Amino acid sequence: MLGALTDKMQGLLARLSGKHKLTEENIAEAASEVRLALLEADVNYGVVKDLVKQIKQKALGDKVLKSVTPGQQFIKLVHDELVELMGGAEAPLDLSQKPTIIMMCGLQGSGKTTQCAKLARYFTKTNAARKPLLVACDLQRPAAITQLQILGESIKVPVFTMEGEKNPLKVAKQALEYAKKEEYDLLIVDTAGRLHVDEAMMEELAQLHTLLSPHHVLFVANAGTGQEAPNVAAQFNAKVPITGSILTMLDGNTRGGAAISIRHITGKPLLFEGIGEKIDDIQIFNPRSMADRILGMGDTINLVKKAQEHIDEDEAKKLEKKIRSASFTYEDYLSQIQTVKKMGSLKSLLGMLPGMKGLSDIDIDDKEFFKVEAIIQSMTPDERSEKTELSPSRRRRVAQGSGNSLEAVNKLVKSFKQAKQFFKNMPNLKQLQKMMGGSPLWH
């Protein structure tokens, strides 16, 4: 996402980082380039104007002009202003009410129905005791109810529907009564996609809002909508006060200006972002993470979150000890591969590391990476734990069993032994400290 914007920003910042001195002239030039890059990314014109004005004012201050590293200081300034523009920090969603009612709204085709299920999945993942109910109030689109039912079934969350009913107000009223009776603690209401210029449809949305008195009204914005997205959000907000937004399609080739504009225009926080098509591809919107990505600094914030979600701290410490003592086994290797698979594709994970954006242009095939998994799984338990050596005949059997060539098996065994030898020969921390004259490594 935001590929062109990131490329332009990185080019500008690379040129600035080599400057030993910032002047009014090169600050004005840099600010102009920032302005052009943001406008080309479909960031709202008014937002760009305000942002660039702030950057220029602060960059022309004594602190930046007299900075030891003025180029880096300007980069930090752009970063900080982007973070502030998008809200400053993550905005938590209060779910303390029982039941908490979340009503979704947005344009036709923005992805509301899918986001309903993604939210339900997200909230049950973060709290297994939560009891959500999806409510099908989109009675305009023929396949909307069926789609929500299929999604609900896939995440084991029930969907409230009223067969044959054409009035979404009746569905909403019955769903609310049912939820209270059955003690559901979270209602996520899917509404019909509508054009903001369709007065009748907007009035229906307002009536639903009056009936449900939702705790949260979330506007679902497709990141590809461009400059129009924040204006549409503002018009929805005027009809039914929205409490926040969800950005979808951020994984595509969209210009992504909505991500930067929408919070400034509406004054309401960006809460979540859709990052893929899978039901788990949703995460809390973090302004600092987005600013990092825009400036090509990777996404270590969400990478750490993924790691914390999938990696057990105690197991990680045990593995670290094994690596230090060169006693790790094929079983340990297999466990790490399976953990990485849960976190996402290897290409996407590497792309989240600072300075690794270029990998998005390289064809990294996860099939090659996971070929190792099939080979290890074809070994016996004793072979995996290295109690038994892999003989030539066994290597041929493992190759056949895993659907790989003998060459691939031999390559794995060789690289595994080399890795163990490397860690075996590597001095431990105390030896390294002694070699460095007794001073701690981090000095």
C-alpha cells in the first residue's frame, strides 16, 4: 500500500539526510515536495495545506535550523506531524456496556459486511469470554444476509436474521430484544450500503440510529476512495454521529490518501484497518505505525504485536538457550516455521522490517520456505530430535515421503549442521566481554 507516496517520501528524505545545513530555501523546496507527494496520493487538499504549513513553520524555527543533524530533524518533524494528523495514538474502543452496540455504515461496496465479521473475530480473539451477535440489517443487497451468515459460521458467531422481513427497523428491534434475553454482550449491526446523496436511505440510517442508540457508529471507508472519502465520512457524520472509522483495502495498490485525511476532516479517530482478505486481517489503527510505513521505516509496531500474539515468551527463552548452546533440533526448527506461518507470509513479515521495503518487489515464495516443514515432518521423532542420524537410505525415504528431491533433503541437513557448528564456535557473552577488555558489549 501507499507505494508511490512512500517512494517519493523516501527519495526526498534521502536527499535531506545528506544536508549539513537547512536554509529557508531548501526547507521551502522540501515542503513543496511533501505537498506534491501527498496530493498525488489523494490526500485531501485542505489537509495537505494545513500539514505543510505546520511543517514549514516548525522547520524554520531555531531548533531545526541550528540542529546538529538538520536533515534528520526535518525527517522527524514530518513524521511527528503525520502522527499528530492521524490522531497521535491508538484509540481504544470501549466495550464495557452490556450489550455494547456497534452500528456499521458506509458507501455501497466499502466492505461493511466483511468488516462486521472481522470485528467479531477480533474481539473474540482478544477476549475468549466475549459473546457477540451479528445482526443482518442490510436488506437492500440480495446476497448480504447470506454473506454475513457464511462469515458468521466460519468464525462460530451467530447471525440474527428475520426471513422475509423487508424493514431493517423491525429486524434491529427484534435483534436487540433477543440479545438482551440471551445475554449477548456485543451487537454488531450490518446496515445497507448507501450513497450519501440518497436522502431516503440516509434517513433510514438515522432511524436505525435512533432505535438502537448505538455506543459506536463506525464508518467503513475504502482506502481507494481517495480525496472523496473524508468528505463522504463528514456527510455521514452529519446524519448519524460517527464515533470512528475503519479503513479497508489498505493491502491493495491504493493511493491511500484517506488514511491521512479522514481523521482531520471528521475529528473522529481511525480505529481499525483492514490489511487483507482473510478474516483475521484486521488490526488496530496506529498513527505512528502508519507514519512509519508512509516514510518507508517499516512497521515494527505491528510486527512486535504479531510476535507477542503468536510467540510464547517461555518457549522463546528455552529456544534462545538451545541456540546459545547449539543444542537446538529439527523439532525446534519445525516449531519456529509453524509459528511464522501463523504470523503471515514471509514476504509480508520481512516487509515490516525497517529498510526492507524493496523486498516487496522480490519474488519470495513461501512454498520454498515451507518445503522444509514437509521434509522435517517426514522424519521419525528420533531423527527430528537428532537421537538418530539420517542415513543415506533414510534421506531417500524422507525425500519420497515429503514429495521433495534427495538434493533438497541433503541441502537442509547440510545447512542445519552448518548453523549448529556456527553457534557452537561462537564465543559466549562472557568470552566476548573478556576479549573486549572486560567492558560490557553495549558500551
